[in-house]
Amino acid sequence: MAMPPAGSSLEPGMWVRHPDRPDWGRGQVQSVIGQRVTVNFEEAGKVVINAAVITLDPVPD
């Protein structure tokens, strides 16, 4: 399993929100490979996020 980038607390299974896309709803992290974070959002489906550009906001379970 790939390790999250240094300084990142994202890991598969955790819930996040996209700071610029509140309409996407909550998303569950599917995978973290380098700076590529795949998230399955409630309203937008599966999206690959570049963690070097976008900082996802953790959401409590």
C-alpha cells in the first residue's frame, strides 16, 4: 500500500470535503498514491485530486 505524502494525513477510508466544491458533498478517500488522491464523492462520483494543488478538508465520521 502506498504511503501518503509527507505532511499529509489522508488515508483510504477517511471522509473529506473539497474546499472549492461544496456541492460535491462528502467524499471517501479510495486511494492515495503520491500526490494523487482518488475520492468517491456523494454527488460527483469518483474524482482524482492533485493534493499538491488542492487541500481536502477532513470530515468527522
